[in-house]
Amino acid sequence: MDYEEKFVMLEELAEHIELYLAEKECDIVVSEDTVNVYLDLPNTDNYNYFINKIEKIFSKIEYDVEDFEIDGDYEGHIIISYIGE
């Protein structure tokens, strides 16, 4: 997968996340290699809630969660990186 295809895929993923998380308790930013989700009210419970919601998104879209790494600082920042081929 070339850089442009990867970036388009990450932008599509960000759009899906934004639609699914309609409550807008976060900001979503696509960078060169990642989708970054910044929580408005950072805390550990909120972080876990959003991680669960993001993982559920993958069951509704064409991308496989196993091709992505979901990580963060366990409070206010979730990082979704593409690790597939």
C-alpha cells in the first residue's frame, strides 16, 4: 500500500469514527501515519469507554482491527496506527 492509499484509508477511518462518536466529546486529527483522538474530558474511565467504542467501529466497516494498533496515554489521547501491509 503506497502513502496516498494509506492516508486516504486513515481519513476514511477518521470519518467513520467521527460519525460513530456523534457525541463529539473528542477531536479527531489525521496525521501522516495515524488517526489521533483527543478526548475533551480526559480520564481513565473515559479513555476505556472510547477505546471500546472505537474497537466496535471496526465491526461495522470494511477495515480489519487486526491491521491497526490502538494505543495512547490511557487518559486523553488515543492513537490508531495502521500496521497492515
